[in-house]
Amino acid sequence: MSETPSLLRLLIDAGLFIDTGAPGLYGRSGAFEDVIDRIDAAFVRAAGDDVTEVVRFPPGMNRGVFEKSGYLKSFPQLAGTVHAFCGAHGDHMELLEHLAAGEDWMGKQEPTEVVLTPAACYPLYPVVAARGPLAPEGGLFDLQSYCFRHEPSEDPARMQMFRMHEMVRLGDPDQVLAFRAQWLERGQALVASLELPFSLDLANDPFFGRGGKLMAAGQRAQQLKFELLVPIHSEEHPTACFSFNYHQDHFGLTWDLKTAAGEVAHTACVGIGLERVAIALFNQHGLTSADWPPGVRKALWG
């Protein structure tokens, strides 16, 4: 009996994904990108009348900012750095010899001042802090970026490079928690409009090491993170397509972010994984978007 093709194989065979030979790194077809654009627009529409400042950062960020953010303390296993050749002429000849022989040629590569962006919001906080105290109403930002997580996988919904669209709220605790509560409702309404099965659950980040278990337990105990889960690769282990995060004063203390009253600012963000939602749609409704249910087509194409 022939084996059922994996979802990844189906996406590649349908021409929606283009295999690059690296797990979790795929080209995308025009049909796939059209769906991404529609999901992205639906996410923005879900914000309603919210007045946001739109900011777009590149998929690389300042290494010093990255180090200060604390990401390496919690998630060193996911981080990606940018290295470059920094040798002289002789070193180049040595590199070419290793390359021709099929040997490791990375010896003369050195770290640059750029790292790969792990989440769309990370470059934002020092930029806002440099402006001075927040306005009385706080701040609300619309961000989107390609992000990198070093977790190669055959699960197409767990990519190494993917796009994240975030809404980020800065202000006092009441402002920030009200924002997250509102988006918990908005996120569920959006996914329901796409006729995807989902559940909302308390969650934790993948903290590294022995101390990571304590950090994860603390995050859950304080209900700092919720995820909207959709079965994609596995029914038993559904995929997080939305994340709703309350950072408390972590970034406020790290970057000296102040409210208008001079208090340490709190922050929260809601993020949608654009590729994950698109894959969920193709998995649930079929590999040709023109054949999707009318309600889904209306929600995305109007």
C-alpha cells in the first residue's frame, strides 16, 4: 500500500511551495502569496478603528540591541547570527581550496553586527524609548517582518524563516491588558471567519535549559501567554497561529520605557503567523483557493 503524502509534499507538488533543499526554508508561489496578502489585510481589518503607527524593520537587527533584549538568556537554541568573510587575499585562496575540495570553508567567517530578527517587535522597543515618555494614551504599533528561528523541521508550519505581523501595545498595565483582552476576542473571530477549527489555550515560550522549566511554569501561572491553536501537521499537537503575550515590565525595564506619568511602561503584543494561517487554510479547504467555501472567500476576498 502506498504511503499517504505528507502535507509538505502536497504543498510542493501543488506548486505552492518551492523546495530549496533546506528544511523549513521554502519558496512560495504567486497563489500562496496572494493568500498571504489576504490574511495580512484581514488581520489589519480586525484592528478596526485602532490608530496604529505602522513601522517596518528588516529581517536583520542590531546585534547589541539583540544582546540587551535578553533573548539569548531564554532562547539561545533559536537564535541566528549573520557571519561574513573577513580575511585577506591568502585567506580567500584557502577558502577556495576548501570549497573545491568539498571541505568546511567557514573558518574565516566572523560574526557581523547583524543578527536575524527573532520576532517582529524586538527592534521596536529601543526606538520608542529614545523618543522619551509615552503619550498619556500610550503607544500602539503595527509591525511586520520576516523572522528567523533555528528549528529545522519537516513540518511545513514550522519554518526557519517566516513572516510575523504584530500589533504591539505600550502603556500602563490597565491599557496593555485591555489591549490583549480585546485581541483575544478579535483573533478568535478572525480564525472563525476562515472556517478553521481552533482552540484557545494557555501557553509558554520554549525557554532553554534547566531554568527554562521554571520560567515556563511561571509564565503559565501568571497567564502571560495565550495561543490560538489550529490542527495542521497533527491533530494531537495543533499549531499556534496566533500568540497573545503580556511582557509585564520586562521591555520597559530593559529599555527604560516610561509612561507619561513617569512609571515603567508595560508592553503586550499579538502576533499572527501568516504562513501558518495560509497553510492551515490550504490544509483545511484544499490546495486551490478558488475552490474554498464561499464564506472563506468572502472573508478574504470580499
